[in-house]
Amino acid sequence: QVQLVESGGGLVQAGGSLRLSCAASGFTFKNYGMRWYRQAPGKEREWVALISSTGGSTNYVDSVKDRFTISRDNAKNTVYLQMNSLKPEDTAVYYCRRELDYWGQGTQVTVSS
């Protein structure tokens, strides 16, 4: 069965960095685009970044452009989200998603001011 397991979240001060990982299993990872979403307390879940199956194409929500970088390692069946210059408003549970279907369980990111 499809499994997506996020890791790498935690507590960081504003201006700091974190790298999230999402380990995928149960499907042919290299055939699927992958996405990161986040959900802040009291807010709807929002799309953050996407990467094509080959990694050759990426896109980001405006609020994270030039700060976050999505990447993937198809040999390791893993997608990453490098988050730099973190702001308190980046505080959320971060989820990875296989294209538009399966979700991971999420990892908490908390940015203190």
C-alpha cells in the first residue's frame, strides 16, 4: 500500500532553517509528481510546493518563493523541502502528497519569534 512518512519537523527560531523529508513506499516513486502542503492552526490546508516526477520542474506558492526549495531523490524514494529564513507565519503541520491523491501523516514545524 502507498505510504508517505514525513520527518524533520521541529522548533526553530525565526531566520533559521529546517529540512523536511518524505519517504515514499508502495508505488513507483519516479513515476509521480510530489507536493508539499501545510496547515496552520485555524486555517485551511494550503499547497506549498510541487515537483515533477523527474525533478525537472518545480513551483511554489508566492509566500515561500526564494526561501523554500523542493527536491527529490528517486533512488531513495524521498522528496525534500529545504526551508530557509523561516518566519513565525511558517508555523504549521507540513504534509507531503503524491500528486493529488495520497497524503502523509504530517510533521509539525514551529517557528518562534
